[in-house]
Amino acid sequence: MDDVAELLDLRGQVALVTGASRGIGRAIAALFHRAGARIALLSRDAAALAVVAQELAAHPDPAATLVVPCDVADAAQVSAAVGQIAATWGRLDILVNNAGLIHAGSLETITPDAWQRVLGANLTGAYLCCRAVAPLMRQQRAGRIINIASITAQTGGVSGGVDYAASKGGLLALTKTLARDLAPDNITVNAIAPGQIATDPALLSAEARRTLTPQIPLGRLGEPREIAYAALFLASPMAAYITGATIDVNGGLLKR
């Protein structure tokens, strides 16, 4: 029988987490670190990444961390970041595509520039990261790619504009297609679709929270660590036979 502790042990593995400077990405990086993985922290905010790295280094059983300032919508920066990780640790086992922008507004108010910024961060960035890490994972004949999508991709959502919803819908399609294409190399590709998560208050006003919370069957917003728990499961041996799936973590807001 498998040892439960071993199933959640990421020692010896290297994980790249985008958008690791705050919220869900920060929670995932911290949990993977506690599970023993070496963590490459990616974000455009180098100062915030340095704070996260310092927090991780203070853990009683610290794993190595690597701070890599990077705009995931920039192909050259992504290629350089993955090259730096490979040069440092010689491998890359887990990619978490979490970086992204949320943007609200009606169709008429969403400019072409705003559309491109949101699609670039949320969808193009994930594509570029997958494209950059795939050769390493193929060479290893193993890898895990975890895409952080959104309930908005499934329902149209209660927040975020059409640009945000379209980007997250595209991310789910990317997940399914890459799951098919990368499976022969033992690389799994899955998505997590969070519901309303208590991250940055600026993303959801107090009034919106009061209105939304009664609609959630569990009666509360989710916590970033609860998305991290699902990510750790998908990164673990327990999920070895799961690919192309979307894991809903939404408190019952969407039931299917």
C-alpha cells in the first residue's frame, strides 16, 4: 500500500509557478515548497517576489527558491526564464500557469488594447510557458502542467469582462488539447477552475462579496490555500492517471 506522506512528497522536483508574488500563486508556491520542491518564482514584480522568497527561506525545512522576474506575455523573457531554471537545476517537473489579469467592463468599454493585455497575460502567457517547458519534460519523459482557469470560463461569471472570460475559456481548451498532445511523453495537463476566492480585495468589492456570498452553497468565499491543495493533488502521484481534466473548486457555485 502506498505511503500517504510519500504521495505528497515533492522532494527532488522542480516547480515553476507564474504569478507567484501574490494570491493563489503565492499560496501554491508556499505549499509546494513545504512539500519539498525547489521553486522558481515568476512574476513581473521583482520586489514582491523577493519578499515571497524570503518567507519561503524562513521555513524550518527550506527548499531552494529561484526568483525570476518575467513578463509571461513576452516570448523572449519566458524562454530566458526557463533557460535559467534549467541551467540552475537541470530539470523542470511541474509548471503552474497562474499569472494573469482580471478586467471588468462592458463590451463597449473594453478596448482592443485592453483585450490584448488580458489575453496576453492569461492565455498567451500560458501557451508560451507550455511551449518553453515541453522540450524539458519530453526529455524527462515526465511532467505536470497545471493551468489556473476560472469558473468564469464555464458560466460567464459574476465578475470580469468578456476579455477575461474569453481568456480563461481559451485556457481550458489549451488544457484539453495539450493533454492529448503531450500524453505520449507521460506529461499530464490539467486545469483548476476556482470560484470566488478571497485574494486581493481590489478584485471584488465589499458590496460584491456581500451580494455573492449567499449564492455560494458553502456560504463563504474560498481561500487561496484551497486552490493550492488542488494543485498539490494534481502534481502528486495520486493524479498520475488524470489528464485533460478541470477540477472545480468553487464552494458549490457551479455543480456539474
